[in-house]
Amino acid sequence: MKIAVNVHLKAGVLDPQGKAVLHALHTLGFKEVEDVRVGKQILLNINAKDKEEAIKKAEEMAKELLANPVIENYEIEVKE
Amino acid sequence: MRVGVVVFPGTNCDRDTKWAFERIGAKADFIWHNEKNLHKKYDLIVLPGGFSYGDYLRSGAIARFSPIMNAVKEYAKKGGFVLGICNGFQILLESHLLPGAMTRNENLHFISKFHHLKVINNNNKFLQKFNEGDIINIPIAHAEGNYKIDEETLKEMYDNEQILLQYCDENGHYLNPNGSIDAIAGICNKEKNVFGLMPHPERAMSDILGGSDGIKMLEGFIS
């Protein structure tokens, strides 16, 4: 089961990378961009009997290690 | 006084740290991260600076799972003194031995320079040789020193005297190099036996190399 864990800084936490990318996009002329947040996607290939179990496992992994709950949010996405 | 300096793959301030403690009269050993136990009786365990596990995922996030960290946690739980410098501080945060988290410096740069710090609280072993309000000069060298903590915990930390050092200018006025909340540079836990700071006291041990304010910091653990 392929599962993606998407990790982003929480809304209240300043994302300096996002700001830098926003400035670069504005320099290129993409003036319509109002905000950029840079996160990371962690792709997992999980051996599980069904989708629910795979999601549950990915949740545990995200809480334990993949995201830092002090500063980051995560969402889990089933790829296939 | 015996100090254990933990070495992770990617640690690069281990030798400076060992030397610094020896310079003030302590005995110091390296402890490899794969060790499961502390084999000697230590007065202080130091997690030195560097880039443990290449800073993969988040700084300090992988080092937390090194075998030695279980022993360090046990040691801290029993009241043993632990000091995390720079990446060592990040490891203590990721290990939940200290509250909060680090993010990238606000200006995205790796900052490497001497920086002034103000002693906010000296009611602890680490800073006992200083007076509150003292301005000291210690090098910083980090890309992720932007300390974050929720408002509620931050207030508790002030109440419990856990906020120890703040970045400032040479006159003690607010100057924040990396965007840390309240320009925080160093903290401790509630029990005041686990300390973390981003600046490098082991690099401020000699006036001909720019400053010696680090000596008084490390000496706090000796007396």
C-alpha cells in the first residue's frame, strides 16, 4: 500500500523557505502568488491487510517521528 | 569531575568540547552513540554540536533513536546533569527532554559569528557563576536555531525559571539573529538538570581566540 505523509509547518509558524520561494516567484513575474508554504512529502510503502490498517500505521509513524507536533501538521494521503 | 561527551555519526564539536572540559580540570571521555549504557559514573553528559545523521528529516530527529539516548534519558530522569550544545540542544528537544522545537533561521542563512547573550536566570548549576543581566559573548553557528514554543508553555517556563539566555546586542538591547521566540538562546527543564543552548561555550575558552566567556559557563558544572 503506497501512502504519502505530507508535512507542513503549522499556520502560525513562519515558513522562511516559503517566503524565499514567494519572493523568487514574484521576481519571475508571477505576481498573482499571494503565499507559499514549503513542506515535505514522505512516501511509504506499507505492508498492510487493508487501507484502514495502512492509514492507522502511517498515523502512528507521523505522530512518533515523521512530523514534529510542536511546529508541524501532517496529512495522510493514500496513493494506491 | 567526569564528563561524558556523546559522539553521534556527524557530530563535529566532540573534540573541542572534550578539550574545553579538560582545560577547566575535568576528566572527559567520548561515548559512542551505539553504547547502550554509561559505563562510568558521570557528573555531566554533554551532547555536542554538529550534524548528527546529516540533519535528516529534522535536526536531531534521528539521533534521538541512538541506543545511547535511552541511557541518557534514564540518567536525566534520575537527576543526572545533561548539557546539549547546538545540535545537542536540537537532539534534547526531539527527545522531549526539553520543551519546544527548532525551525530554520528566519533569514534562511547559516549564521556563524560571535553573538552577545544576556543571562536571564542564574538560579541553576549551569549559570550559577554569572549574575542575572550579565552580557556575555559566545559564538553561534547554526541554520536551525529559531526556537518555537506555544505561548502557554512559554509562560510556564518563565515562571519556573527555565528561560536562561537571550540573544542581545553588546549593550544588552534586543537583537535577534535567528527569529527565536523572545530571542531565546538557552533553556533548561523544570527540574533544572537538563540544559540546552544554541551558542557554543566550548568555542569561547581563550581570549586570543576571541573570548573566554565559555569558561565560566562550563565551570558552573564543576563547583
